[in-house]
Amino acid sequence: MNRLTALLVQAVRPRFLNPPDMAYRGVRDYRRVWFLSIAGLAAVSLIPLLILTLTDYQLTRKALQLENTLRLVRIASNTRRTVTHFLEERISALHFVLEEETYDRLRSPGHLEAVLKNLKVGFGGVVDLGLINADGVQAAYAGPFELIGKNYVGQPWLQEVRAKGAYVSDMFLGFRGAPHIVAAVASDAAKGRGYFLRSTLDMERLINLLSILDLGASGDAFLINRQGVLQTPSKFFGKVLDNSTLKVPPYSEHTQSAVVEDPERGPILVGYAYIKDSPFILMVTRQQAETMRAWMDIRLDLIWFLVASITVLLFAIYAISTYMGNSLYEADVKQATAMSHMESTNRLASLGRLSAGVAHEINNPLAVINEKAGLIKDLLELDPKYNADERLIGHLDSVLDSVDRCGRITKQMLGFAREGSVEIQPFSLDKVVRDVLSFFEKEAVYRSIDVNVAVAPSLPDIRSDRGKLMQVLLNIVGNAFQAMRNGDSLNVTAEPHGEDRVKIRIQDTGAGISKENMKQIFEPFFTTKSGKGGSGLGLSITYGLVRKLQGAIDVQSEEGAGAAFTIDLPLTIREVRNDESAAG
Amino acid sequence: MTRVLLVDDEKEFVSALAERLALRGYAADWSVTAEDALAKVKAKEYDVCLLDMRMPRLSGLELKQEIKKTAPCMRFIFLTGHGSEQWFEEASSEGEFCLIKPVRVEQIMETIAEVIKEGKGGAA
């Protein structure tokens, strides 16, 4: 698990943001490329996603709203039919009585009671029945009240029934406190002077019809009159005969819908219908929040989907951009490393050729000086013709010594270019390392330098040029001893590297090498020991020798924190030519 | 007395070295051109020839071949200021003694002694 996490972190870590101190920093602004890539990819993938989701959000919401409205209108429309039918049925029954019976028969004692009984059986909810003559006086009455002789002249309902032939009253709390209405019909004027049948109707059944409508917890269905007075009980908008808290909607012949803002319950979806030939307006309401509950679920799903998509997309974009940035950076670093390596190899090779050329040009005049000075000395010493003067011979000796010194330097310069041929033999690397270190044993003890050797036991004998390798190691260890202070330590390790190579590491805790010196360290004549006898050829010869051994040498160092030379050699050197080594 | 012929295009070098060897009891002649050297070899017998590897027109090795035609028993020591690998490999393949200038006269004398010893050993 931890490894997986580490791998994942490694894969998505932008390595180019904080390159190691010594590493190549690249030619590009990787941070900018990275940001542009992330921003670009995010824009082209997230913008369409957001637009699509937003559009879908709007469309779904509108569709749901429309569906809810239509559903409510349908319920209102159906209920309107029921209410209309309820009223029409009763008006028709009263009309039927007037058609069937004559005025006189209705007036005859006991007849109206019989009709009332029939009506009660046929429709139920008919409380009483009264016959009103053309003068507006109650001529006959069947029911619980004493109303015979009551004069209705001047009452609005009488005028309306005269004008329209039928009348339905507002709701009132009548007999036994139950909600009632009064319905009245006029006889056909063709049958003589008009007279009227008036009945009180129990509305319990209509209220029941309204109350059983399935409208959900926030739903409500009720009747109001045109002044906004509640005609049937409402769950939310007031008691019967109270003023409804909902405003009276504008008149319309058809069923309509509206959204009304309720201060307590928020927006309310209202379906309403004016009931024909009655003072009633049917109101069917639902709280909009409840009707949109399904929408809320969809919206939540939509938001989850959006959040999940954006997360996945952003991660993918980040990963792709980082991978791209890393690849670009690594390719640049690789190229730059190869270039710089090639550059340094070329520079060292041309420097080698240059040194050899210079050495040769100097060697010939040096030889002349050598022979001339030698001859003068010979003459002074051997020819009796010249009086030998010790002082002159002393001067000549120092000339000859200087020539000798020059000769040694030029020979080293030639050696840097030439390096001699390779003599291959199998030998133990451990032994060579210990042999080399034995030269420094006394110095290490004297300066209390801690020397550690760790050659991997699994390392087989290697086939290479023992002498050249010793020279390489002597040179590097010698440099290390010069760089170390008393009490420092030197670690020499060797371990197999890859299938057929070995890595030798010589690490000291000495003075280290400064950044600018690192660049020149393998160049001929580069020395930090000027005036202390350094020719500046040691490491360039070492470099040449390691290359001759088909290996590579590298150095890591920080000023003040020591240096580490790494030599990478083949376990078995490829035989190019096995020439005999020449004397030099 | 060992007879030595020195061939080098650097007159100052070759004349001084010849004189020094003469002071040490050698019969030393010198020439600065291949033609002169060949003429000397034809005219006189020498034990050892010190040859500069780089001469105008002829290389040391070519001159050696020419001299060998006249004096097949002649021994050679090569001298050069140029220690290129190619040079060493060429000379080594010929099995010759090679010295890089500047060189101490004592070393030259040792090498001459060695060459003669080897020549005699080889002849025997």
C-alpha cells in the first residue's frame, strides 16, 4: 500500500519545479508550460461539462415545473367537474320536481314532505324544501323549520332566481351547525306566473369529496366565494367563512394555474376554476417546494455527478500535465547532460592533443639546451684546456636539473595524450585497493585519518590493467589525503554495478571542491596547488587512464563537505589491441 | 671503441651530443640529413645508429630500412621529442629501443651498451 502510494506520488510529482541543486535547470520555463497545460486542458474539458450540466439543470427544472403545474391543473379540472356535477345534479332535481308537479299539487298538504323524502333517498343531503309563490311568500315548506308565510320579497337571491332561473347561495352554517347552501329554481314562466322551489342542501358530501383528493402533505383543496370567503374548510388558509389568506384569482372560464407567494409557506402553486352558475371558486394548492422535491433529488444527483466528474478530470489533467512536464524536463536534462559530457570529452581530447603538440615542440629545444649545457659541463670537467670552476659547474648543474624538471613535465603531458597501451590480467580489486592504501598507512596513523575499505565480497576478480588502475587509485587517494584535515575520514567502497561493471567510490570528508573548480577539475594544467608543486596534470592523466580502461570517472563534491570520486569500470576490459607496452 | 652515428635534423643537438659522446670515448659522427647519413654509412662502418624519428622527407623508420640495406648488422636507437602513441606502437612493433628527448647522456650510454650487448647476444 505504502509502496503504491509512493509510486503514485512519484508519478505525479512535478520534478521540474525543484530540481536538485547541482542538476541542470533546463532551458524552458517548465512551471509556465505546466500551468498552461493544466489551464488549457481544464478549460477545454470543464467549460463544456459545466455548460452541459447547467443546461440540463435548467431544462429538467422547467420540465418538472411544467409537469407539476399540468398535474395540478388536471386535478383542479377534474374536481371542478365533480363540484359542478354535484350542484347541477341537485338543481336538475329541483327543476325536475317543478316540471313534474303543478303548483297546486305541491301546495297540497303532505305532498312537499313526500317529495323531500324522495329527494333525500335519491340524493341525500337535502335538508328542507320550500315552495315560494310568485309574490315571494313561502307557500309550502317541508323541513325542520317553521317558515310558512315568510316573505322573501326584496331578498337578492329571489331577484337572481327570477332573472336566471336558478340560484346557488354561499355557504352558511345551518342546521346542526353543518355547512349548507341554499339552491333555488324558478318554474317555467310559460306555465303561468313563476313560482319557486327553494332547498337547503347539506354540503358534507362535497366537503368529503374535496378532502379525499390525493394532494400530498402540503396539498389543499377548497372552495371560496368571489369575495374570497372560504366556503369549505381549508388545511392552511383559514376556517370556513373566514377570509381566505389567498387572494381571489382573476376570472377565467377555464381551469388556470398560478404561483402565489405566501409569506409563511413560500411559493404556492395554485390551480383554480370558477364553478359555473355558482358563487364558488375551486382552489387546489400545493406548496411548490414539495412539488419540486423530486427535482431536489435529481439536482443532488446532478451536483454529485458534476463534482465527481470535475475531480476526476482535474486529477487526470494534473497527472497528464505533470507527466508531460516531467518527460520534457527529463528529455532536456538528458540532452544537456549528453551535450555537456560530449563537450567535456571533446575539450579534454583536444587539450590532450594540444599538450602533446606543445610537449613535442618544447622537447626538441630542451634537448638542445640539455646537450649544450651538458657539453659545457663536460668540457669544464674533462678538457684540461678549461680551468674547471666549481661555481660554473654548479650553475650548469642547476640548468641541467631544470631541464630535467621540464622534461618530466613534458613527458607527463605526452602521457596524458598517450596513456600507453593496456596490459590485461586478472586480479583482485580488494587487493589492489589495499595495496594502494598501504602507501598511505603511516600518514593516516600520523594524522589520525580514519580509512575504511569495503569491497563487496561478491565481487569477482576483474580483468583489467592492474598498473593503470593502481596509478588511478594512487592519484585519487593522494589527492584525498591532501584535501583532508587531521581527523577526517576516507571511505573506499567497491560493488558490482549492473551485470558486468564495478563501481569504485572514494569518498573523503576533506575540504571539498568549489562549484567553479568542479567544471575544470579534469582539465590539464588546472591546479589548486600552484606554488605547492602541482602540475595540474594528475587528474587529467587519471581521467585519460580511466578512459583507457574503458571506464568513466565522475566527481561529486560540496565545498567544505568533502568529495566523492566514482569510477565505473567494466569487470572485463574489451581487448582492443594487446600491444606490448613500450618503454618511455 | 664503439662507433656511433647520430642522425637528427637539429644540428645544435646532434653536434653537441656527438662531442659529449666523443669526450666519453665513443667514435661519434653526426649528420643532419638522411642523404648525408646514408653516405656516411656507405663510407664507414658503425656499431650503433641513433635516429631521430622525425626527419624531413624520410621518417626514422624509413631511414632505418635504407641504412639496413647497406649495413644489415647496424643497431638502432630511436630518439624523439614526440611521444605519441602511434610512434611508440610503430617503434615497439619494430622491437626498437626508444628514448624521449631530453635525455641524460648517461642514459644514452646505458642504452648503447644494452643495444650492443643484445646485438652480440642476438648474433651469438
